[in-house]
Amino acid sequence: MIRSKQRHRIVPAHLALIPDGNRRWAKSNRMSIINGYQNGIKKFISFGIWAKRMGVKTLSVWALSTENIANRSAGELAILYALYQKAANDPEIFRILSENNARIRIVGDMSKVPQKVRDALASLERKTARYKEFTINLMIGYGGREDILYGARTAERNNAEPDEKSFGSMIRSAEIPDVDMIIRTSGERRLSGFLPWQASYSELWFSRKYWPDFERRDLNRAMRSYASRERRLGK
């Protein structure tokens, strides 16, 4: 955790997000699924700017899970992949990242994602690698159980008997630090296997709002709640 110079209060250095409810938002507003996801991406861009200005240093977002890939229809996945590819190639999004000195990192099993999408995201990751002030981890093709299994297989392949510290360096999300707070929208009150290694002592904040309806004042409420909590971290 860190203390924001702007707001003179404690804020999470690492904030994680499960932006749930895009499809339900679209249905409730009599819009298509693509409209729901488009508005969800726009909201995440705004959310990232809000978080950085509040003092957050790392933001991790669960953009697409392994379960989504396994269970969503081919048509819906095609919509998501097209939107991710478009966003990765969007010069306006790159401008925003550049102005905010924000780096993109892709975390997940990218072999599950179409090559064109993989290439576009990898290109964005390379172009922003020099930025150091703010890190955005895009979790795509990510699943918590798969993350742990990846570490176990790495240990087996290396004939290693890891302790807690060394095992943490073997998982797929090894470069992601412990999470200070996780926000999930749409009224769901569970983590669904999100970052199990890093979330052991994470503070949780749940919003009833669908993700596209989430506003800056909602993030302010989450931050006030975080600042009011006494984090003992097992002590």
C-alpha cells in the first residue's frame, strides 16, 4: 500500500479488477452484446486513468478467463477478439498510455487466443515496455487453477522441490505482485479463482453495478473503504 500525495490517504499500490456485467448491461439497455463490450472497454480506459491519478501503481484486470474461452459461444468470442485487436491497434489508446507513462503487460495462456489478436497485443506490450510509471496487467486466457498447475508443471519439469518463495516464481503470473485490493462489479461476491497466489490477503470490494455503469464516485467509495481498513497481513 502507498499514501497518495494528492489525497493524503492510503491507497492500494496494486489494484485488481473483475469487470463483470457487460452482457447484462447490454440486455438491460436493449443493446447488442457488442455494445456492452465496447462500453466496457471505454469504461476501463477511464477507470485506469482514475486509478493512476489516485496513486495506484499497478492495475490488473481479468479481461478474458480460460473458462470464458471454454464456455462462451464462438460468435461472442469473435466479438471480443475483434474488439481487443482493435483496441490494441488504436492510436488514441496508445496516446493515452504514452501520456500516462503506462505499460501494458499480457498475462495468460495466449496460445488459446487467435494469432492476429496475439500479435496485436504483443505489439502493444512491446511499444509500451519503456513506460515505468503505471503498469496495466491484462489477464487474457488466464485461469487461477491453470496458473497453479503451470507452476507445478514447471517445478516437475525442472525436477525442483520448491518452497513458497521459489514456487511463486514458477507460476504463469510470477511477475505480478501481491494484490492490495480487488474490485468486482455486477453484484457477484466471489473471486472465481482470480489470482489465487497473489490474493491471499487482498481486501475485497464488491459493487452491485454492471461494469459499464461503474463511475469515478464508485471507485472513490472503494478507496475510502480500503483506507479505513486495518490490514494485518496475518500478523
